[in-house]
Amino acid sequence: MNKKRKHQVPVRKQQNEFITPAILRRTIRNMLPFYREIVRNPAYSAAWVQAVNKIDFVQMERLFQKVSHAPIAELGSGYSFGFRTPMRDRLYVNGFFLDPAQSKYKVGEHLVVVQAILPLYLRLATDIPFATRVTAAINSGNTTRLNSLIRGLIRSRFLLTIRAQDSGFRISFRFPISRKIYTNYALLGVG
């Protein structure tokens, strides 16, 4: 008996565009002076959070340019910095967003999160083999591998999740009292 087969269109999983260790490392190196200043200088940290809460992009750019001379291709909501890549019309973006979105950033919570990611960022900026392993995990969408690579560098009781996503990563932190979730990310965006 010849059964008639239904024609099935293969469902294609959306693939990440591949990033290179050089793209990731350049973005991280551009951001390091900013994150270091957040940790080092309480007045700068407070001014930054105030500008973010007011959605004052001019002040955010002014504050960023005080500590980093990296050219910003885009400054987005929450806060994100986009840097040009060799890929046509693509930026590699790094920043934070807050959930729920209507929430206001708090200086102390923001500081705790930046302190937590700083060891990871330092390692990505200085250790090419490590950055290569991280980008391999990102490019394959292997969140388990990404977790095993970077979880030990993020020492915070508020760490919630680490995910490979959008040719990059998302690292989320939850603060139990405020119930806010701060997410730090590095990912490929449109520019």
C-alpha cells in the first residue's frame, strides 16, 4: 500500500549571525573605562543613574565620553551603546535594561551589578583564548557552555540567569526587595 506523504516544509531555526572574538573584545574594551568609573566614583555613578532615569541621552553621552573615547554609533533605551562592526549595517551593542521597564534605576543596585560583571569584562578584554571560547558558545547558542565559562567570574548572590542570545549574551540579576531585574547584555544589533 502506497501511503501518500504530506509535504512538510522544514522549519528552519533562526540562526545567530556569527560574531568574532575581536568584535566582542573591542566592544568590551570600549565599555571597560565606563564600568570602572561607575565602580570607582560614587558621584559619577549617581550622575549616570540620574541621567538614565531622566532618559537624558545628551547627558549620558557626555558622561560616557568623559571616560571613554570610543565612538558611539548608537545610544539606546535603558541604556545601551552600539559600536560599529565590520559587518554591514550591524552594531555590537552593550548595556542594561530593567524589568519592569517603567522602573527607575537605583544607584546601589546598579553599582552591585556593575561590580559583579567587571571581572568577566576584564577577562574578556585581556584573555583571547577565553574570549574565543565564549564566542564559540555564543555562536552555537550553547547557553549551558556559556554558563560554565562565565558563571564563576560573576560573584553575586543576585545573579539570576546567563543566556546566549542574539549573537551575544544576557546576564540577569534580581533584587528581592525591589523585585527588579537588571539585565546586562552584549549582542548584535542593527545600525
